Amino acid sequence: MEFMKKILCSKKGCVYMISEKIIVENKSGLHLRPATVFVKYANGCKSDIKVLYGDKILEAKSILNIMSAGIKCGTEIEIVCVGETEEADLLTMVNEIKNGLGE
């Protein structure tokens, strides 16, 4: 799978990252049960993982961040990974979303 590759630069330097846009297809979006599964998989990854949702940047390893965003069915989100295992971690996260996060 070919992921989108980006370089973000700031005063502190540049960071290479990869990302993938995906549609949340769970009937009730990322409510408690699928959000818990999502965060569980994110916490199993070594990369720093963010979720871009509208104008929000969410910490994928935080159940409070994911739940408070109110991500509904049919919403496009972008998963962003930075780290040594970013490609494997992004693939894991995208596949789990595609597989319904346990629902």
C-alpha cells in the first residue's frame, strides 16, 4: 500500500511523516466501543499517531481525545504516523478502521 508522504517543518526542524485518509464506516461512528478498540491498537504501535478531523488534531492514543471529537459514520479522517515503524503502524490503524473496529 502506498501512503501519502509529507514533510512538516518548523523552527525546531523538519519531520517526515506518512498519512492516509479514510472514511469511518461504523454505523454509530467512533462511539465508546470502537473508540476503545481504536485506542488499544494505537497504544500497541511505536509511532506517534495523530488523527486529523476537521480543524482538530487528536492524539490517537487518548480515549478522551477520540471520544470527545464526536466522529460520526461517513466522516473522513486522516491518520498520521511518525516514527521508526510508521508504515506498519499506519497499515494497522487503517486496516482496523476498514475492518469495523470490532463491530
